[in-house]
Amino acid sequence: MNRITPLILVGVVAFFSCKKPVEYPLEPIISFQSIRVAQDATGYDDKVQVIISFTDGDGDIGYYPRESGRNEAMFDNPASPYYNNFIVKTWVLRDGTWVQDTTNVDARLPYLTPEGANKALKGDIERELTLPPAMSLDTLKYDIFIWDRALHKSNVITTPEIVVSTR
């Protein structure tokens, strides 16, 4: 019995050490998880919280802090279309037509590349989005995508519609 236990243990360790690493496409893929409105102390809608899931096969999501000097110049230039890598278009329903709001709620995702040989990433991104100014009782939705450092653009997701009241 004592010889069988070490053999089983060696077999289990060998099985798990030979397990293939998780593989995802090189382009980021995102999916919608949730959206909710957060209220301020007076009970009016203040922000929108959105959670998306993502995968990326080579793990090149996110940027180092701008002041680190470790990013390519286009990622640290505020005039570059790649300065932000979490891109959001806000849509407001006006008289039955969806109109794009110009309030910028794009963001920079932090450097997420894991250490080691397998760089594949899978996770959730939670962002707070500020609401457009001067909304009373309006319906919103968002289109969201992300860029990776190889300039691969993810798919675009559209959130469900939400109704907000800011006054």
C-alpha cells in the first residue's frame, strides 16, 4: 500500500504539470456582464457602473503609468487615438432617436500582462462612468470596446438601456 500512494501522487503531479496552457485569440474579446446606476447622497443618479469580461491570448492589455516612460509614445500622447484603451460611446434617447453624447468617459486600463511563459489573460473590468450633464429622466446605453498594445481592437458590446434621473 505504501508503494501505491507515491505512484498515484507522481501520476497526479505528472498529469497536471502536462496540462496545456489556456489559449485565447490574440485579439481581445469582451462580453457584457452588468450595468447599474449608483446614486449620490440625495438619491439622484450619480454614476453608472459597468462590468465587462475579457480574454486576450497574448496578454498585452493595459499601459504602464504615463510618467514611467515604459510605454510606446503613441500610448502616452493625449492626442493619440490609442491614449485611452477602454473606449466608450454614450448614447442618449432623444425623441425616439439615439444621439451620441460627447461627454468623454474613455479610460486607460493599467498594465495587466502576467509574468511567466503563458501570457493569456481572462478577467473582468469594472468602470464607473460619469453621467452626461443636465439629465433629468433620460434613457442611456453604451457601446464599449478595448485596444491592446498590438493595436488589436476587441469586438464592440452594447449595454442594455438604463433610465437615469440626475435631478
